[in-house]
Amino acid sequence: MLILHVIASMDPQYGGPSQGIRNLDAGKKDREIVREVICFDASDSSYLGNDNFKIHALGKGAGVWNYSNKLIPWLNNNIQRFDVVIINGLWQYYSYATWKVMAALKKQLPANKLPKLFVMPHGMLDPYFQNAKGRRLKAVRNWTYWKLIEKNVINDANGLLFTCQTELLLARETFKPYKPRNEYDVGYGIDAPPVFNDKMSDAFYELCPDFKGKPYLLFLSRIHPKKGINLLIDAYADLYESSDSKDTIPRLVVAGPGLESDYGKLLRNKIAKKPELRKNICFTGMLTDDSKWGAFYGCEAFVLPSHQENFGIVVAEALACGKPVLITNQVNIWREIIKEGGGIVEDDNKQGVKKMLKQWFNFSSSQKEQMSVNAKATYEKYFAINSIVQNYTDAFVDNGN
């Protein structure tokens, strides 16, 4: 089976979709699956060239629509080589261009001569993006774009691929007419993390040297308002400052790209005038490779107080390392976490984040150890990559297509 992924960028800084494509590579071992990617990255980008699949980098697209006059000619010359084409993400030129090429082919060829077309929205059909106060103009733009273009992409595809059941259900609430031919909860998974070694710890503690030997909580994601980091810092500060035994409060690591943004500067300014609190919070910037895994393996628990999270690969990575996750009920895999006892889930407001931090702080050692065991079991049951690849394969050969 030859599969083409169409995506805006394979840059890891843009989060889950590109990492999800890379993660699938581990699960296709011993399967007759060959994958290629087409994207709008510069061919000499530092993050390209290390993957086990071919990436066709067309160069940066133009404007917010990411327009490229190279895409349709490339698709016209290549798309019939593939058995399956997956559009990763929505609202940009590449989803329209892929649909347009397929629509033209449908007029020329019988269905059994065409590649099957799937769309993986990656949370972009979540009603959050239409309802969030700061996105009102974008919501109007998206609604107009839906009526003119995106509804055709969605409703004409062979099926939609979702990362979890919650994402699938939420997608039904946002736009009309919404009539996908098929919906598949294929899940989203990761390969097992690398086995811990001392180089990982060393790489991480180079960035937070004062944290060595100290318990800490880890936030690792983009530094962005959607992630609720301001809630985390405010809740943590309240609990720390009101504690009679500050030495018992674990420290906090905030890791991820975006510290130089206005929002990143705002976060650091929150604690700049509080020296005692400042020594308990370490901003690392983006972590990769050994430093990233060192941060995961060394933490007590992982925290993601997001206002909207379609899946959260970092949550699965934490679980795979045997780390409990403290998340909000806006992280779409929260039901699986609660069901297996792999973490704590609360509302995405300061009170909710404060409540889950306090609960963790008050846990006994045995309670923390049991939740760590549950965390690893949650990963094995829901997010190990082999079963996820099988879900994809089942969708591709479904007779309903």
C-alpha cells in the first residue's frame, strides 16, 4: 500500500500533525506500507532528511492560505501512484488543491482506479475554534470558507480520520452541511520511548541545573494562550505562596517553543519580581532528543492545562514514560485517562488547575506510585502505535469506501 500525506509543514515546532506522521512509521514495521509526504517546507530545512520516508518539500507557501503554484502540477503528475491520500489539516490551500485534483480525476476514471481520499482534521473541526472570544473574525472567515470550499473537501472524501471518539463527536457540532461518507476513530499513538540513560538527565539538567535532585512537574508544549500556561503559573504561585511547608512543593518546568513571543514574555514577567517563586520555575525553551526525554523521565507528573487539545501527543509520551498526567477536560483523551486512573482531570480554569495541583501535592507516595503504574498501562491500552496503524489499515480497506 502506497500512502501520500499532504500537510502544511513537517516542522516539529508546529506540534502534533507532523509528529503523528512520523510516529506512524514505527508501527508499519513488517507491513507492506510505503509512505510519502508533500509539504510546504524549504528543501534545506534542518528538520528534514532524517526520516525513513520520502518528503517532497515544495518551498514555503504564500500568505495565510499557504498558496503554492507547484502543488497542483505535482499532484497531477503523481497522485495516481498512490493507493491512499490523506489530507492532514484544513483551512489552507493544500486541502482545496488536493480535492480539486481528485474531483477532476473522478470525471475521467472509474472509482476503482482512483486513490482513496481521507481527511484527518487534527481537531480543526472542534467547535472551540468557532466559539473562542478571541477568534470571532476567524470564525466568520471559517464559516464563509466552509460554505464555499471546505464542505466539499469533507463531504466528498472517502472518510474522515479522528484521533479519538471525543474529536469525532465534537466535529459533528460545528458546521453544516456536515455529511461525511464515513467517520473513523483511528486513534493516535506513539512508539515506545527510548530506554532511559544518564545522558538524558545530563542534557536536561544543563538547562535547569538547580533542579537536579529536586522533584518537579513538567509542562511541555507550545508556549501559546490556548495551552492555559497562565492558569498553571497563577495556580502554582497561589499554592506555593500559601504553603506553610514550601520545601514540599515540587518545582515547575515550563518547556516549549515560543518564549520570545509576547505571551512568553508575559508569562516570565508574572514571576520576574518574585525571587523566591522564580527559583522554583524553570523556563527551558524547546526540548528535543535527550533533553526532552530527560525532562519526561525525571518529572513527578506531567501537566497540560489546555483550553483545547485535540489529542496531545505529549500526554501520550508522558504516559509511555510511566508519568501521571494532570490535564483539563478540554484535552480530548481525558476520558481514557480517567477510566484507567492514569492522571487527574479538572476544568480549564484557575480553580480547576489549582484543584488538580493541590490533589497531586497531597497524594501519598504510594498513591503517586500507583498512578504511575496506571499511567503506563493507559499508554499500552490506548496509545501504543501498533494497534493504531492497524486501525488506519482497517479504515483504508473498509468496504464502505
